Amino acid sequence: MLPLVLALLFTVLLGPVVSWLQQRLRLPRGLGSLLVLAVLVGGASYGVAALGKPAVEWFERGPRSLDRLEDRLRPLKEPMEKVTEATQGIEELTRVDERRAAPREVEVREQPLIERLFERTRTVAAGAVMMLILLYFLLVSGDLFLRKLVHAMPTLADKRKTVEVAHRVRGDLSRYLGTITVINLGLGVAEGTAMALLGMPNAVLWGAMAALLNYIPYLGAIAGTGVVALVAALTFDEGAFWLVPPLVYFALTAAEGYFVTPMVLGQRLRLNPVAILLGLLFWGWMWGIPGAFLAVPLLVALKIFSESLPSLERFGEFLGR
């Protein structure tokens, strides 16, 4: 189901672009869809090629730098050391005596990170190809499925209601996805610029990371701040200056979440924080990391659809603020 859901969301986002190419430039819908997909795949491929290598290098470097990170965090851990010492006595009293057990030689074999990242390449590539095929045919079909659905409605009132609901859901969802994408791109540019001014290496990488993680409310900001803190701790040696980049990263993300997005989207398309967390848990359990990225767009689509039907208005009101 994941390729299908991704194809549907990309259709909502890219459908207006294909329609504009058809109406303004007189391009056939099939050619316009192919052109849009080529730009999408080309941009994604360029981004992966440009940022993939430094990202893998940092992920490989992280586990080997835990000792240095522990030294940098030691001043923050000093208040907890006394608690740790107090609990050690209790642990000694309850610990089973293992001195009589025969020693065993344990060999730890660590799989390289690159192998772990690419061991499922075949499955991911197959899903991506299926998503692109579905996306192409959905873009080419345009309003075909809507016309068939309207034709199947028994009365004229039902036909009008179906068209009204479909256009409202598609228009609101398209505006939401486009607006959020523009906001996330702006946040990525701001984060990358700030990291570059602070002297962080691979500033473009952290800006792209911020733009992607911002699709995951709350958890994305926490994860991004943690990654920036790790990189800053491994980069800077000047006292506590390594705390500045994660603080700046979190401040920009918080400003976007609390001021920019509410002001641009307005009250109608904002979601209940409890509903967001429940959606993250559910879709993350269903599809892992891709589910976490898709949780909020799916919730917004469900909210818009619920508000368009009188029988589901209360549920749509629950999802909103």
C-alpha cells in the first residue's frame, strides 16, 4: 500500500503543475506528466548523489566517536554521578554472583553501515519504480476517476455533492502539501545558512536534513537537534561553543512551528497535537520511517474529507485544534 499512498499524495501535489503545462503551454497531458516525473526523479537523484556520501561518512564516524562525545557531555552528567554511585550499592546486593561461571569468549561481528543501508536496496528500488509507474498513470488520467464516480451517482444532487467534495478535498490538500513543502524548503535554507555561518561542516546536508525532518512534527525537530549536537560536539573544541549550533537549530525549528506555519496555514488546517502523536505512532508502526513522514499529510487529508461530509464533521473537528 505504501507505493499507492505515495503516488496519490504526489498526484495531489503535482497534478496542478501538469494541468498548468496542459493549459498554458499546450503540452499533451502524457508529455507533461513525463516531464514533471523527469524533473522529480532528476532532482531526487542529484540530491542523493550530492548529499549521500557526506551523510554516510558522518553515520560511519558517529559510533567511532562516542568516547569523545562522552567527554564533552561529562560536565552535564556530573549531577547524576552521585545518584549512580548510590544505586551501585543496591545493585551489588541484588546481583547474582557470576564469578563461578566459566568464562566465555564472545566474538562481536559488526556489519558495516553501508551494507546495512543498502541491504534492502532491491526492495526499496522496486517500491520506488512501482510508485513512479502509478504516479505517471494517475497524472495522465487527470479527472478520469472522478468522472466515472460522478457517472455512477444515482441522482443529480449526489453528482453535484460528489464533485463539490472531490474538488474541495483535492484543492485544500494540494494547497496544504504545497505550502508545507515551501515552508520546509525555506526552513532548510535558513538552517543551512545558519550552520554555515557557525562553521559547521557540510552545512547543505544539515539544511536538507532539516527540510526533510520537518515533515515529522515534534519528533523531527528533536532528532535533527540531536544530530546537529553530535556533529558539533565532534567538530568544535572551544569550550561550550558546540552547544550553539543545536540551540540555533532548535530555535529556528521552534520559530517555524509556533509562528510561521500557524500564520501561513491558518486555524482551519491545523491539527490537534494529540491526533498528530497518535498518527505518528500508528503510521510509524505500520510503515516505519516512511509512515512517520506520511502521518501528517494523511491526517490532513482525513480531516479535510471529514469536514466535507456532514456525518463526519464531529470527527473532523476532533482532528483540528
